[in-house]
Amino acid sequence: MERKKICVIGVGLIGGSLAIQLHEKKLSSKLIGVDVNEEHARKALELELVDEISTLENAIDESEVIVMAMPVDTMVAMLPLILDKIDRQIVLDLGSTKSQLADAVKSHPKRGRYVATHPMWGTEYSGPQSAVRGAFENKAVIICNAEESDADALEWVKHMYNKIGMHQLEMEAKAHDLHAAYVSHISHITSFALANTVLEKEKEENAIFELASAGFESTVRLAKSSPAMWVPIFMQNKENVLDVLKEHIAQLSRFKESIEKEDHEYLIRLISNANKIRRIIK
Amino acid sequence: MERKKICVIGVGLIGGSLAIQLHEKKLSSKLIGVDVNEEHARKALELELVDEISTLENAIDESEVIVMAMPVDTMVAMLPLILDKIDRQIVLDLGSTKSQLADAVKSHPKRGRYVATHPMWGTEYSGPQSAVRGAFENKAVIICNAEESDADALEWVKHMYNKIGMHQLEMEAKAHDLHAAYVSHISHITSFALANTVLEKEKEENAIFELASAGFESTVRLAKSSPAMWVPIFMQNKENVLDVLKEHIAQLSRFKESIEKEDHEYLIRLISNANKIRRIIK
């Protein structure tokens, strides 16, 4: 397919990493960056993640494809306004929640121009300086409510993810948000809470620093993730996140109870059950 | 220093990985393996982790250094019996808890021959087939109650860890167990509980498998760890583990409360505080 003029709104970790791929996989003839954070915009240009920085209005006018990579609360506010402005352009988002976005434009006359996607990739860092070469490759991308998108828009977005090397799944927005709560959102909450636990209880930080094992690092690294990205995700996926979080607290309470009672058998059962995760992650 | 005849009791992940290093760093003139699990013993020999397999009695008689790498409950039971049998040999352990071991031999006439150590390295796998070449390097090892060990025994053990490339810290056994609860034991409980949460709530396992992101994998990978190793650790470090676990449940409850009330400000504060973990893990 022909290369397209593409604008990326939000040139941080996710938008910046996608911009690198759009260029490297020869999907873009021109890349325009938009960011409310002027420092990020400047940095994205300096790092050559994009060819130029522009205003939202100009970027939309000039682009054939509009990629939304802002925090999900901003997306919900802006997507209807972007659809108001466009004609035949393609709009896609890279957000971690999908239901509120889908609902926000369900009856919009331009709904067909929008493709809802969630590429399952990220790191605990943020900003354009955290953008990574080769990101997204060999990971899954979920395309939501595909039947509501126009055939040509859907086709191009699939072509894009195919070139980037992502395997694609289709799912309804509501199912997506439920699954995302289990396999992504809860991990972030656990990690944030674990960091707060350790920071609260352990005042001799040098000891932590010296002792921190690979195990600790891997469970706590997501705690470096930014509140600007994650607060809106937890808010939009409130019901699912609360369901999983309650279950998680109940599971932790079982460990507490079995240790308090020195109930070896129960503790062995709990851990043996947890070991079944080997079926899921290799 | 001269190479020594060394026996390793417990030739699984930890003992097997150490055996590889003892040979590669030219610390051993002969390596004798002992394991109650005959399959593990056979496998360790087949993999050439050790030069021969022997009984506990024979191995102790023949060795100048005795390394204990069994689960920590077995260690507490066996350490006094091993000290009963030895004369000038050096005994060290690689266990994850230290207070009960230290207490068990505090007044033993051969206490000086024993050096209590905890090399901060491990993986979520177990058994001799999981032993890793180059393990322990550039990690920390904690030596506990060093003043209770004979100078020559301590000197050799430090020499050994030095050759293996571990940086050494000294600490009292009680302080060790407190810190270990924060930087290692709680991470395992969180991970086990997270695995159980996901397995409980998510019945469509194919969806998890497809969607599981790197973030999920990193928070849940420790859930593959073995109950044989971890149940005794949690039991021996019961008070510290329960303290940290209660704090962790309290921290998770704050996330639950802030999401329930849609209290953005509180949630931002919780996450911003968690971000301070950046000071500790780079």
C-alpha cells in the first residue's frame, strides 16, 4: 500500500515508539507530531521521532491517518471532536481501555472512520525519550468492535499492525476491558501497592538497594509507571478493576490466614495452585 | 587458596548453580552431591554438576567444605547434626531465612565452623536441570552473625563469594530476616496471589495467553516457584512476613478505596508515592 501522511497525537512512550515503527516499516510518507506538552513536542522533534510538530488543527487537516496516543481520558473527550473535523481520514487509538471510547462515538456519523485498537506493549517509562526502536513486534494487538469501522479504514489499520509484526485479535470493547483488567491493570496496582508497602515499612533504603533481588525488581518495576497514564485507565475500567482487586485482596488474605495459622497444607495448596500459571506463561 | 573437596547437600537450582561456579572458579578439587531425591541426584550427576553422588555420612567424612542447599526447614533440623559430626571442616548454608538457623546452633560447641550466608540470587524454576551457569555473579550475598564464625571458616567463605563475583554485606540474622521479608518474600506472596486471582477469575485461558503482556509476565513469573522451597521460608519468617503482608493488603485497600470513590487526587498521590521506588531500583 501507498505510504500515508500520518499524525501522532501524544508523542510519548507509546506514540513515539509507534512513530519509529511507522517510519522504519515504510508506512508513513510524513510524520507530524502533536503534543500539549511543549517540552515533549520539542524533544520528539529533536529525537527525529516525527518530521515536524504542528497544532492539532493543522495536523488533522494535513494527515490521512490520525493516531491517538494520549491518556485515555483525553481520548474520550477528543475523539468525537476529531471525528467532527474529518472527512475520509482514518482515525485510530492505542489506548488501554475501550468501552468508554466506543460508547462516546457509537452514534457519531463518522464512526466508521475510527478503528479502536490496543497494542499490548509498554514499559514503565514515559515521554518521547523513552520511545523504543522495534517496539510492538511479536506482541498482540486487540482490535475492538471492528464491525463498526469502515472496511477501508479497518484494512489499513490491519495492514499497519501486520507490517509492525503484531498478531491481531478481535474482541468487543466490553470483553477487552474485562481481560485487560486481569492481564494488565491489576499487575500495575499490585506493583504500585508493593512499592508503597516497601517504602512505608523500610526506612533503611540502602539496605533495600543492596538486597533488592531480581525477583523484587520484576514485581515492582511497573511501580515506576506514570499516574497521568494510569489514573484515567483505572477510572474508565473501574468496575472490572475493582472486581479483580477485591479477588486479589481475598487471595492475599488466604496467604495471611494460612501463615498465621501455620497451616502448611493450605499454604502448599495455595502455592501449588499458583504454579498452574505455568500453563499460561512459559 | 588451595582447592577443596566440597560436598553440596541439595543439588537443585541453588546447590546445582553453586556447584557449577565452584568448579568453574577453581574452588573445588572434587564435588560430591547429596540429595534425598534420587531422581535429582541422578540428574545432577548426568549433567556433571557434581563429580559423584554419595550418602550424607560419606560426603561429610570426605569433604573439607559442606554446603547446605536444602529447604530451610531441613536445614534447621540437620545443621546441629552436621556440626555434631565434623571436626575442622567448614559448613555454610545458602538459605533465605537466618534467625531459626542461627538460634538452632547458637550454643553448639562447633558453632564456629558454621558460616551463615544468603546469596541473593534465584529463579522461579527448581531442580538440577534448572541450574544456571554464571549464577550469583554481580549479586549481593549477606553473611549473618559473622562474629560467631571461626576466622578461618569466615575467610574461606568470603574468598569463595569473592571469586564467584558477589558483593558481600554483613548483618545480624534478625535484621536479615526483616529485610528479606521486604525485598524477597513479599514479592513471592504477591505473585502467588496474583496468579491465583487470575486463574480464579479468568476462565477463558486462551484469552489470557494471547493478551498477557510483558508487565503481567514480570509480576506473575515468581508464581512458578516451588512450594517445597517457599512454605518453610514463610513459616520461619512468619512474623516479618505477616507484618509486611498486612501492610501490603492495607496499601491495596487504599487503591480500592480511591477507585471506588473515584478520588483522582488520592489515586495520583498513591501512584506518585509508588514512583519513588525509582530511587531504589534503577
